[in-house]
Amino acid sequence: MHSDSSVTRLKERAGPLDGKSAFISDLHLGTAGCRAERLLDFLEHLNVENLYLVGDVIDLERMQQVVHWPESHTAGVQRLLSMAAQGVKVTYIPGNHDARIRAFAGSTFKGVDIRLNTIHETAAGKRLLVTHGDQFDTHLKIGSLKEKIGSAAYRRLVGLDVSVNRVRSRFGYRDVSIATAMKLRFKSAQEYIARYERIASDDARKRGLDGIICGHIHKPAIIEDHGVVYYNDGDWVEHCSALIEDDSGALSNVHWTESPRPMDEMRVA
């Protein structure tokens, strides 16, 4: 039985976002697609004991070609370091876009632990593998999803998202993700996502774990699959999403928008 049991928790923007743990990935700081203002707003509301940065935090790969680093990106990094200094246990698991940081796995930088992957035990006693997830591309025998649909085309769509949403916000309209809408129109992309989710779930099952938390494919989800649970915390380019564990150990996805709404309602309109 492969069923999607994803639940999006909506929140009121006025109060703090409390929980035991938070998982975020695919921030892609250093690129024009990063929604750094939303990320900073999220981090300022966040009140957790553990924060996992699940890869592609700073896009070192893209920055070799072009660097986009406004003040909001500096503020995002400073907020993360501030959280670590204030006692939040911050764990950084590099991804494929910040793979050079994997060389420092096992060390700590300004209170941030760097790991290749780790096991997170929830308050309910569930043991979950936390990993970026790019290693599963080799099992799919194809490149990443963005490579499959075309990296240059994907960047253009994300750039269009930024421009369109800047205009929409001035008129009080909700954000849209043209990149997401176009990506999911391709059958091959949908098949890639489904296969990726199965392979990640199988990896957790083989390890004898209760589930897996990853990022990489920019598709937030919570899927129960034959006794293990696949969690994807999404991204901060298309979805502005995070995975939050509450004090009971239950995990849910949060979509951080000006007008909070369920993720499955997000469409080009």
C-alpha cells in the first residue's frame, strides 16, 4: 500500500511556530531563486530544540557561474548561526549543490554540526534517516529532476516565478509557482518523483528504520509505504516549505506563505 498521508499544518502568522524539531532543505542561498525573505521570516518565528539543514543550503555549484547574494541572504545565514548560538541544536547535512562542505563532515562550525547523514529519533521513538537524498539519483540511472527537465529551462522558470510573484504581491495576490506547475505536467517528471520516493523508502526499510527525511527533488510530501514513512521537507525556491515535529513526535509539512493554504491548492491562476 503506497498512500500519501501528507498533512499541511496551517498557522497564524502572528505567533511563534513551536515544535521539537524542524527540517529544511534546498534553500539555494546565493541564487536569485532563493526566497530568502520568506526563509528569514520563517526562522524568526521558529521555536524548536533541533534544526536540521538537509542540504543545498548555499548553492556553491551555481555560484561558480553567477553569484546573487543580497543582504537578505546574509541575514538568513546570520539567523541560522544565531539560533545555534542560542542553544538550538543545528545539524547541517550538505547536498549536491554544497557538496564541498561534505569534506568537513564530523566537525562543528560556530555551533553547527556537519554530518553526511544522521538518525533522528522523534519524541514518539521513531528512528528516521536524515539525508539530502541526491545519492538516490544513481539508483534511478538518470540525473536529478532539474537536470531531466533541463537546468537552464528550470532556472528561467524560477526566475519568472520571482518576477511574477513580485508583481502579484503588490496587488495582494497569493504566490504561484509556474516552475512547479510546468514541471508536473511532464509525465517523465511525475514518474521520476514516484520512483525517487519508492527508492528512498526502500533504503530506510533496508536499514531497519521507521522512515526517511530528505529534500533534493523540491517536492514536499509525507507518504506511508509498507511500514516506513517517506518525508520530504520541500524547498525554499518553489514551495517555501518545512517539516515540523511537534512535542508528541508527529511530523507535518508547513507551507510558509503570506496567505497560508494547503499545498495541494497551489496552482497557476
